[in-house]
Amino acid sequence: MAQSMKTFDLHLHTTASDGTMSPAEIVRYAKEKGLRVIAITDHDTIEGLQEGIREGDKVGLEVIPGVELSADASKGTMHLLGYYIDPACSELVDNLRVLQQARMERNLAIVEKLDALGIPVELSEVKAAPEHGQIGRPHFAYTMVHKGYAQNIQDAFDRYLGKGRPAYVEKFRFSPEEAMHFIRKAGGITILAHPFTLNRPEPADFDALIGELKEKGLDGIEVYYPEHSDGQRRLYRDVAQKYGLVISAGSDFHGLTKDEVDLGQGYGDREPTYSLVEAIKARREQRLKGL
């Protein structure tokens, strides 16, 4: 009998980025739920991988070392998942440091913009916000609410921190080619995460983009994702098959907070089987052999 999606989840986040569970906690939680394999894919960091892998070895759960990188996109946003990366790869580590430095510079620029708007917020206050992981706009939003400059988190984004608003600062991103290169250098394979965020609803437009990304090194598409409609899943699956790409599935789990999708859930009626994981492993072996 085929094993269902509930045995694996290849897209989740820990406190190393913006999740609410530590790497060890999320591994134990996955084990309790009966999962066999998870991929830790924190945003722009690999800081949680060692702890997660160590806990996985202890409880008997396979932990795929991964990362999620933002990349430049002409429309919408593009996120790329790297699976089976070597956390010790110097080129990957160096470029993640570039992203961390860019994040710090962005935070300082947001402080300056808020100050110019008559909203004095110190970076030390933002760092003390009871949010998880790397410092970013949610931390600013919380601080603004706490100091009485916004009614709630959404209000802070709607009036100040959202894209196009007066305190917004664009995030530094590598090009898709650069991001995929770093992942390959680390021995990994690259999966396009939640394609709907690309804002390319026309099948021909999406097909053309995937063709371009395939030529630049793309290995697969995250077809199964909680926010994908049945029509989107069909489109992404068909395009993946057309270009010989592997198919991935992940919940984008950030923790047990309100309205969050749980581990291994949110994929519609046609759940993928464990053969999906086996195909991803086979693609990675092909990459290592240079095929």
C-alpha cells in the first residue's frame, strides 16, 4: 500500500529563522506525528541544521539539510528550496553571510525611515521583541504596536512596513542563477517553492519561466502546498513532467500558532506518495554524478 504525504514534509521553518519551534522540538514533534522524513528549510540560514540532524539521529527521523533562499523575480516573489546541502560548504556559508549583512543594513534603513516619520524605534527595542528567529519587519511591527504607533501587526504593515509604504525597504536578493549555483556547490538540488507567489497565473507564461529556470539548473517544483488550488497543482505537475523535473511537497510549517497548517497537511485530495522522496533522492544522486 502506498505511503501518504503524512509520512514526510519537505518545507518547514524553525526558530533559526521565523518558526516557533527549535530544530530539536520540531524533529520530536514530527516523530510524534509519525513522519519519517522532514526537510529543515529556514530562510537564508543553516544555523538550525546541526541541531535538527543530531536530534533526528537520536529519535530515528531522517532530517534533510536544507535552506530557503529568496531570488530576484520580475513578477511576484521567487523562493528557492535547497535540499541535501552541505552546511560546511564555504561558498554557501559566505553567501549566507552576505544575506545576513544585507538584512542588518535593511533593518537599520527601516529604523531611519521610521524616525523620519516621527516614529522613534531603537534597534535594541526591536531585537527584544518576543518574535522568533532573525530580525525583520514582524519585529518592527510588534515594537510599533507595543509603543502605540500601530493598532496591530497588520496595521503596522498596511500603513508603514508593507511594500510601497513609507517605511518599506527593498530586500536584497541574489539572482536565481546565483542562488541555484550556491545550492549546487553545496551538493544540493534546487526546488521552486510555492510557485503561485511568482504571480504568473497564465499557463504559457509560467511554462516559459520554468523552461528558462530548467536551463539554469532548476531540479524541481513544489507542487503540493497548502495554498495551491486543484488547478494550480495540475498545472505545476504537468509543467514539471514536461521538463523532467522532480515534484516536491511541503506545508511551510512555522509552528503551532493560530490558523497554521500542521506538518504534512494541506495538500488536497490527491496526496503524493513516498515515491516522491525517492525521486528527489535519485535526482540528487544524478547531480552528484554530474548527469
